[in-house]
Amino acid sequence: MEELKAPHINVSEPSLKKVFKTRDLVIFGMVFMAPVSAQTLFGELTQVSHGHAVLSYLVGLMAMIFTAICYGKMAGAFPKAGSTYSYTSQAIHPKIGYLAGWSILLDYLLIPMLLYKLSAVFLMELLPSVPLWLMLLLFVVPVTLSNYFGAQITSRVNLIMTALMLLSLVLFIGFAIKSLLAQGGISSLFSMQSIYNPETFTMDSLITGASLAVLSYLGFDAVTTMSEDSKVTGKMVGKAAVLALLISSFFYILQVYFATLITPDFTSFASQETAFFEIATAVGGSGLATICTLIIAVSGISTALAGQASASRILYSMGGDQMLPSILARLHPKYQTPYVSIIILAIVGYAGAVLIPLPVLFQLIVFGALIGFLCVNLSVIAEFYLRRKERGIRGVLLNLAVPLLGLFVCSYIMLGMGPIGKIVGVSWILVGFITLVIHTKVLKRDAAAVFENM
């Protein structure tokens, strides 16, 4: 097999317009993770963890922080759009980088699909006469137009969407505090049983809950895909990813803590899917429940916006390195956005949202993300511990211990996935591998021409 070249940056070629500051990157990561995602997960999370939703998020945070640190280190070393693909190509080998990029691309392709569908289904509860295919267009079209016209618009929309999600949090927490104070005074705001209840606690249920809580964190790595859009250094891009993770964790934990205080009996909900809205109705009436529902649906636009932006830049990076058709690297002459990639993603996202069931989308997204996390953890070991030989006390901690812990946690979660996610996910990777073999071994093409004429 002919040798692949690692991704490179040609300063004479067009580049993405740099418009993102550190604040914008943090907001971008928060939007991708969605501060209100804890509301949609709470019912099932409190059920499987036996009332330990807060602990589940704390354990999930501990697990993901290792991988976030690894992303930060790689962003500082290789500040180039493409994230997992670029990092693995540079640190390990371009062929492995290609497979890593192919795998994480699955994640970014499917996240907008999932969000389009979830948001549409939420709104269809309020507008049942609108068919799914039409409701989906209400999400796909504005997301695509925003990304098409440039990252500056994207950052502004992200700020608005973040404000709306924070409004939902403030309203819920405010009504929850008011309700608790009316019931039992100031002391009712504090309860260790809402964090740890020895009567219902088991380690198995906590690990199961933590695995579910990790789903809220999928997407923090999207910050590093915006490196070429950023006005800040690669190291600051990495710090922005970690900061977005920590801030989002604070909001997740705050929401589930008050939700648990309001309804400590995790078996009392009529439906796990609507558990949070039962709580919102209890503390703020149908008005609060409706507001929360609408904001969750609308937040799907902002998260899909971030997802499509990240995916388009991964395609841009792989197209620029001729690992995918070079047309994907075309930039709009006026807006300096990868408009071809954006349009293709819109078409694929809409079709997938119509045709693919939600459970299948869910498992595939988790699989793609975990493969990417594994590759980045390995990349830190390969680049810093092995190649650069940074092996002092700090080096052993950050360049070996942290990524190994990240590898362990991601592998553990992956082993617990359902069969559909494993089968389809592995099949996706095999398709990428076969395609690479055909172009370099069978067709005897130069590695730089991989996928160029597909």
C-alpha cells in the first residue's frame, strides 16, 4: 500500500475565515452539548441510576475530562480543522488517521439527523397536524442557510440559542426553588439523599447511569474542529473545549439536583420520557412545561447548527488533503465557507432524519464518538510520550496516565453498547478501510488522489 502523507497546511491556499474568539468557542461547545439535554435524559437517567442522577453526571464528568484534556493537548500541538482525523494522522499514521476521521465523521453526519428528528417530534406534539417531512424542513433549511452564509452568523445564532437554553434553566430552577421554599423553607433546598441515597444505591446502577450521562457530553470535541475559524491559539482552543465541558456539567448537575429534590421517588413518573415535564408542570404549571418543551425543540436547531458546521469542516479538511473528493474543499468566494460540504450534509441529514429510526441513530452516534475518543487518547501517548519523549512526572501524568484512563472508560462504555450499534459501526469502518485499499492497492493510485475521482 502506498504511503499516505499526513495532513498539511498550504499557506498559499484559501483558508477558513477566522471569526471565533475564545468566548465564541466555549459557547459553540455548550450549544453542541446543549445545556438542556439533561432535561430530556432525566427520566431514564434517574430510573437506571436508582435516583442517583447527580452522581451519574459527576462520574460521567470524571470520565470525559480525561478525554477532554487529550483533545486540548492535541489542539495545542496541531491547530488545524479536522480534529480527530488530523490529530491521529499526525501523531500515529495517516492511514489510521483516515479511519479515525471516517469513524468520527459518522458521528457528525448523524448528530444533525438525530436533532432534526427529535426537535420535529417535540414540536409535532404541539402541532400534530403537521407531517414529519414538512416539520423537518423547518429545521434543516435555517440550519443550512446559517452555515452557508458564514461562521459569523453561526456565532451570533449560537449566542441567541445559548441564551434561550439558559432561560429555560433559570425559569425551571427559579420555580423549583419557589416550590421547595413554600413546602419546607430554606432547609428543603439541601438534601444529601438527592445526591447519595444508601437505601437505593448500587455500583452497577451508578455505572449504568454514568454511561447514560456521558451522552450529554458527546460533542464537546466539536470545539477543536473550529481551530481554523478561531482567532486564538491552538492551546486556547483546547482550553475552550475543557471549559465548555465544565460549564455544561455545572448546568446538568444543577438541573437534575433540583429535579430530584422535587421528586425523589424515581418510580413515581407516569413516563420516563416525560418525567422532566411532569416535574416542570408540578412546580410551574403547564406554562412552564410548554416553555421548556419549546426551548428544547428550538435548541435542536442550535445543536444541529453546530453539528453541521463541524461536519462540513471535517469534510473540508479531508477534501483538502484529497482523502475525500476535492470538491468538498471548495470555499464560497464571498462567505469563505465550505458550501459544497454544507449542501451535501443538508441533503443527507434530511433523508436520514426521515428514514432512520431514532434508536439506530442513537447507538451509531455513540459508537462513532467513542472510536474518535479512543484515537485521540492514543494520539496523545504516541505524540507526547513516545515521539517527543515528554516523560517527566508531569509528562507521565498528562501524556500516559490521563489518556490511558480515557481509553479504559471509553472502551468500557463501548463494550456495553447494543449489537446494532456495534454491527453497523464496525461495518462503517470496514467500508472506509475497503475503500482505502481499493484506491491505493488495487487501482494503484497515488495516495494523494484517494477519493479524488469517486
